[in-house]
Amino acid sequence: MLTTQNVPGENGFSAMGGIQQASTTGGFDLEPPDQGLCAGGGYVMEFINNALAIYDKNGTQLLPPIGSTSVFAQPTTDFFSDPRCYYDAPTKRWFVQEFIVGRSTRQARRSPRASSSRP
């Protein structure tokens, strides 16, 4: 049985799994999971394959998983891979990027985004 509960005796928190990641793509789960994980300013950002979620430092989910198509405003037919996230402490900004291949244009690119506000 799959669960999002912590293993007894372990510290930390259960973050996004395959089920949550797949929920952002209509049930399509990519394997193996390419993961980007970053922390800063009291927050944790997790970016797995084509889904992103944000937690506070205690593991409370503040932003449920959203798909890369929403983050990067790209068509759902594009292929997303190799997510990365970074927290820049001096500017208190988050940066995310992902490799995107356009299905209709057949163009590949690394697509960066920055947070528009500070936490």
C-alpha cells in the first residue's frame, strides 16, 4: 500500500511521490524520477520530473503539486525533463528550470523561471 506517511522512527517529512507527480499530468508517471530539491528562507521546493510542490520547513505542504506545463506556460504536448531549482539567499528569490522539447516545433531548450515575489 502506498502512503505519504513517515516511517516510524524516521525524521523529516514525506514529500511528493509518483502518485502526486502523476496527478499533474492526467495520471502519466515518468520513471525514473528526476528530482530537483532546494531549501531556503524557511521553505522547501521539490521539483520531480514534471511537477513542483512547496513545503514549509516542518513539511506542511503550502502549494500542492502543479505541473511543469503551468509553471512554464507550455503546451501539454511538450516533453519536460531534468528539473532544477535554486534559492538565491541575497535576493530571496527562487529559480527553476527544466529541459523542454516541443513536440510540434521539435525544438529543445532549457527554460528558466524566477519567482516574482519574496516569501
